[in-house]
Amino acid sequence: MVINREIGKILFAFLCGVLAPHKSFSAGEGDFRTTKINFFQTYYSGEENKSLGKGSPGYGVEFFRDGGGNIFRGYIKGRFGTSTGSQKFQDGSDSVTAQYNLYFGHGEIGGLLFPIPRRDMGTNVYLGAGGFVSYNLMNLATSATTTTHLKTNQQAASYGYSALMGVEMVFGSGAGKHYMGTLEMSYRQEQTRLAGQELFDLSGLTLSVGLGW
């Protein structure tokens, strides 16, 4: 589909931006950029049978780049992950138990606010919000004795928004180089056309930890 190809192009462009060469924040305060690689886990919520709220958490890797001043900053993210488990899915007026594999990719853009101006050494706290586009692929495997109208392979593009808060712990090494450890918590709101539903809920709470430079 044309829409799916366009979503794929957007996600690819976001990832290229995240990984592109840049001036590191070791150059000093002000207009500087950082890159982070985070590992995340998402705990899904939502209505039973119409979300992954009763399934397994999702997990994956996230590439994060931000830039700007020491109070307001912009960011882009590229995120790739999976969730594998078993739960009930709505099938018409009934529900069926199925094993599933979900694979997803997100491209996100947003802004960060540092209530206390960001420092190039020590601990920094930030708040943020953003919007994202995503591409999702779900495989379902039901019992051979179960009659179901659910498609075994489905894919869908969607969009959503997120609100986040995080902590950076910046430390240095020789030659003026700086590195950081990061902790972040975010809530992501997303609904898409999967598992036979017009609005299958993929919202949830995400916790991430990573390193940056």
C-alpha cells in the first residue's frame, strides 16, 4: 500500500537523523546535541480482548537524539521492538485465545523542558511531549480446533502521542569527553487497525534505561 510505503520512508528518515554525525555536548553549554541508545520495556493497558493489556510487555531498542539550549530542546527518536505472548482477542461477538507476535517501529518528534537549566556535569531532570508515527506487524496463531475470523498476518500504520519524564546523569572522562546514563518513563497513546479491530489499543507505560554521549 502507498500509505505503508510512506510510513516506512518516514521511519527510515528518522533513524538516519538519529544516527547522523553531530557536534557532541562536550563542546559546552548552549546549542549542543546528544545521542542516546536506550533499551525499553512497555507495559500495555486497555480494554480486555481489544488491546495487549492482558498480554506480554513489549521490549526493544531506541535511538534518541536531542539538540538545543539548556532549557528547551527538541528531540527525535527511532524505536524498534517486539511483544510475544498469548491472550484472548475479540472475534465478532466471541473471544478466542491466540498466541501472537507483534513487531513495531516508531518515529517520534517532540520537545523537552529542563525546569532547572541543564548542566554539562551532574544530574539533570526533564519533562517532554511528542507525537509519533508507527508501523505494526502482528502474527496470530489460534488452535487448530478453534473457528476464527481473525487474520493470521496483519499490518497497519498508525500515529499517537507521548508524555515523558526522565533523568540524565552526566559524567566525564579524559580530554573533556562527557557521557551519560539515562532513565526515562513515558506514557504512549496509540490505537490502530489490528486483530480484527478498527481501534486496537497499543497504549501503555514505557520504562527505558540507556547510555548517551
